[in-house]
Amino acid sequence: MRTLARPRDFRQVLGTGVRVTRGSVTVICKSRQDEGATRLGLIVPRALGGAVVRNRVKRRVRAVARDYRPKPGYDVIVRAAPCTSELKFQELERELVAALAAVHLSRGEP
């Protein structure tokens, strides 16, 4: 899984992507024309807490997304709500996997 980093790409996904919210996690997903690796972008607002807290949430989201292995050819943005920092890893995993499944981003091949 690669990183979605360019502001233009973020705007495109946020503007035209499919949104699904499960608990404290919102997933915005948009398919691309190519079949390259899925790109992941994160929105973790300062309302979550300090840098240490925000970075921990980012690491956890990346770990869940990496283990989920979504099929290639998509841009995915995960937005964490302020209460996300209080979740245990298993709760975050359950919410994120449910949101990814709801946008029909089924698992790719291992």
C-alpha cells in the first residue's frame, strides 16, 4: 500500500469519493483508472490531541489497512474523529474493517 500525499489527489477523492462512517472512522474511497497499488491518505485532526497521540492513531490505522490488504486501483482516505484516540486497537480495527467492507473494498490476494 502506497501513500496518498499530493493535495490535488486528496481534493479529488474528498470531492467525488464514496463516504462511509463506522463509529469514529470515516472512509472515503475512489477508484482509479490504473491498477496500481491502493494509496492510503490519513486525516487526523489536532482535536485528537498532541503529536504523540495523533501519530499513534496514524500508526494503528496504517497497521489495520496493511493487514486488510484492499484490492489495487483505489485511493482511500481515512478520517479519524476526535474520540478515535480513546479506542482500543481491536475496536479501531473492527470499525475500520467494517467501513472498508461497506465501500466494497474487498481484500486483495495475499
